[in-house]
Amino acid sequence: MKAVLRLAALSAWSRRLTLGLTLVAIALAVTLLLAVERIRVDARQSFTQSVSGVDLVVGARTGGVQLMLYAVFHAGAASNNITWDSYQAIATHPAVDWALPLSLGDSHRGFAVLGTSADYFARFRYGDREELRLRQGQPFAGVFEAVLGSEVAQALGYRLDDRITLSHGLAELGPEHGDKPFRVTGILAPTGTPADRTIHVSLESISALHLDWVGGAPVPGVKIPAEFVAKFDLRPKQITAALVGLKQRGDVFRMQRFVNQYRGEPLLAVLPGVALDELWQGIALLERTLLAVSALVVLIGLAGLAATLLAGLNERRRELAILRALGAGPGDMFLMLTAEGVLVTAAGALLGLVLLTVASNLAAPWLLDRLGVVLGTRWPGREELALIGAVITTGLVASLIPGWRAWRMSLADGLTPKL
Amino acid sequence: MRKLLLLLALCLAPPLHAADDYRDIKWEALVPKDWDPARDLKALDFGKLQDSDPRAMEALEKMKALWDAAPTVPAMAGAKVRLPGFAIPLENKGGKVSEFILVPYFGACIHSPPPPANQIIHVVTKTPAGKLNSMDAVWVSGTLSLQYANTPWGSAGYRLTADKIAPYEEAKKK
């Protein structure tokens, strides 16, 4: 048995070019399959990790998924703002332990600007109830002070006490609030959540920015210099959304109904877990389709392997016949061919895993930047191992065909030259 | 002989984790027997009311308030119970659900008005329970306690520290 396997390996090595190409095809197919699975799992993980300890996300009435997407992940745009009065009614409700106002809409060179209260840094939790930590400096205290997410600071090369200018809207070309620069007072430690790509300022700063703005554009002739801003009433009049934590979590539905039936204006409260489940259900079909397509690609790769081995049988008639003449039985022939197929599949799967690791390391910063998905380098998880196992099993089944052919070939077949 | 004695002792010793350690309860057990939410509404004949009738609206409001303040059964505090329900995840730990809300009927809370306060249980797991999607049916075994916090709805509400969570399976008919 051992000798046969050794022969199989040596024989395969002598045909390394053809088999090598087949191996590369299988490796690429496996990479694709594992990449689809890994991105699926990591995308979920990134989303789930982004917020923790929040019982309700409150915003203007819209879809639950959309509210969650813009309030927590800063993706997409808000359908409407909610008034400060409504926020106060919720924040001061006796069942509410704490509430964080969120004001979105401004940006700085593609990064979202979040207006919030100074409590944010003490209250906000992500992952497994982890707190936001400042790597440098301190939280904003006054107007025109900003705290940067770790990635903002890194990507734009900002340091403490730098001056930055915010622009209106998420587009990079939006009109700028050039006359009112912000001072960087703090930089957050990396979290792997949207906080990394966010610039945090106070709600008052957001009001101050828009003092001389009416209806989304600066009013011609009206200029309020930064030094006079303090004389105005900077209390926020509206916010985009709020994160709410309750005194006891069992009250979550009663509070949700209080918000949803709030008489003052149409509001929506969603449970983050429920909204995320809705999101997953929405994209489950897409995920399954992607997985099915990549499984097909693997099948094509393995069919290619079977074809290569079958085609090789013709060339190897002499080789196999000599082995038979030297005493190898039909069973040995079968074992040799099947082992070759499994060997190539296993090597392909392994190479695919290596390729995936290299590719995900190269693509990770880009994915984080563009999609906010944190792609981790790690040992393959249970699902991935199951996929690799399925690939190798299918490879074994595919190799049985050439194995069977070799088994059936008669001893004389390769020795009598056919003319 | 010694071996035999040991074997005998093992057989007689009380099992460490008996299956009937947790008492199977129904959701009705969480409602006080003398609680009659309809008492205040008996004066009204719903059959004669139109939807737009202000008395009907008032009755609905009253109903909601009653539901919100539904009382708990104090005797259930500390009870080790097992009961089935639908889970709505609240908190995740490394992809596993560590806290969720358990309700008795499908669709409760999300698509229809929530059930009475005494039919909602806030479940905290000792060890994260694995993957749960919204509205997955589960058996939960653990210790019940009453929540006491100052909310506008009084002290109503159950909390359960779960030792074990298993996917729900229909009980086999004997």
C-alpha cells in the first residue's frame, strides 16, 4: 500500500505540469468558495460587533433595517430628523436608563461626522460590552472640538491639535464649512467598528456649523465668524437618531410601543438584534446564491481533474502495464489513480487556503475602508473546515472514475501496441 | 465484594443532574389566578361598539395600560423551571446569544402589540447559547426571578437565569 502511494506520488510528480495546472484551478475554486463563506461570516460579525448594550434605536419613521444602517453603521441617509423635544420625551422617560443623541449628515473627506453628547464616550459599547478608549487626548469639551476615529486619523495623517474643516453632506465635493475649523482633541483606539471611520463632535458644534446656513446652503451676505458663535443659542433643535438603554430589558417592548405610538411626530424604535436578523434574512438568498455559484466552480474544477486523469490514462498505458507486469494487481492500479486524484484535490484545497489568507490580508484594509467589513486572519472555522472536507470528498468521488477505468484495463492492454 | 458495594452505593446515590430538576411549567403559571383584566371593562358591550366610538378607543387605552402593568406571581420567584417559547435576541457574545427575550406566541411583540408584562421573560444565559435568530423556538431551563425597578409600569416582569437552552421539539405523544 505504502509503496503504491509512493509510486503514485512519484508518477504524479513526473506529470507535474498538467497536474499542476489542474491543481491551480482547484486552488482558485477553493479560494473563491472559502472567500464567499469568510466574507459572509465576517460581515455578520462586523455588524453584530458594532453595537452592544443598546436596547432600542430610535429615529424618524422608516424601515427598521434602514434606521439601523444609518444610525449605527452610518450607511445610507436618514429619511428625516426627529425634534429635540421628542428626544427629550424619550430620554427622560422613567423606564429609560440612558439615551445618546446622534446627529449625522456632515462629513470630512468621506468620513462621517457624528454629533453627539459628551456621554457618548462613557456610554457607548461595542463587541462584548467593550468601552471606547481614547488612544490620545481627551473627549471634546466645547464647540469646534473633535475626536477622531483611529482610521480617520491614520488615513488622513491627523494628529492632536490639528485643524480640520467639515463639509456638508456625505459627498466629497459638498460645500465646506471653511470658516469654522475644528481642533482635534482626541483620537480613539481602534475598535473594528464604524467608530473608527467617524469624526465625533458635540451637538452644539453641529448647530454652530449651520448658524449661517438656511435650507442646506450658506445664506449670501450672512457670515457669522467663529468667535461670535458662542453668543447664539446652540442647543440642538433636531437630531437624526438616538440610542436608548433601559433600566430593565424586559420593558423593551413597552418602550418600543411608547416610541412607535408617540403622538408628537412619527417615530420608529427597533431592537438592534431584530433589525439585524431582518437584514440577514433579506440577504440570505444572495448569500446562498453566491455560495451555490462558488460550489459549482469547485465542481467544475474537480470535473477538470477527473478529465485530466482520464486523459492521462491513455498516455500512461505503458507505465501501468509495466507495473502490472511487475506484479501490481488491478486493486493497486485503482488505489494509485484514486490516490493521485485525492492528493491533487487536497493540495489544491491547501493552496486555496493559503491563497485566501494572502488575499484577505491584502484586501483587508480596502474592505474595511469601503465596506466597513473587518476581515480577520484566523484559522479556518468549523464551517470552512466542513467546506474543505466536502471539497476533498467530492475530489475522492471524482477520482473514483479514472480509478475504476484503470482497474478495468487488462494486463495486455498496454503491452500490445495497437496499430 | 467491595466493588459490588461501590456499585450499589453509586446506584443509590441521588443523581447529580436529574432530568426532572426543572419543573415544566406553562405560560399560564406566570399569571396570577385572580387577575382579571376584563373586570374593568365588563360594563362595556363590545358587540355594540363601533371602531370609531370614543368609548372603544378609551377601552383600548385602558386595555393597553392593564397589559403593561400585568402583575406577576410572587411565588414563582426562585422557582427552577423549564418552559418553551420564542426568542428575540438582545445581546451577542462572539456570535452567540447571551441575552434574549422569551415570549409565548409567534409574532408577539414585533408585528402585533406585545403580550402582557407577565408573559414576557428577560432571559440571561450563564454561558452564551449559540446562534439564535429572531423568533426561534427554544426550551429554556433556569431559575426565575422577579424584576424590581422603578418604571412607569410598576414592578411587573420576569427574569430568568438560564442554565440550559435547547431547540424546541414537539413533545412525543405517548
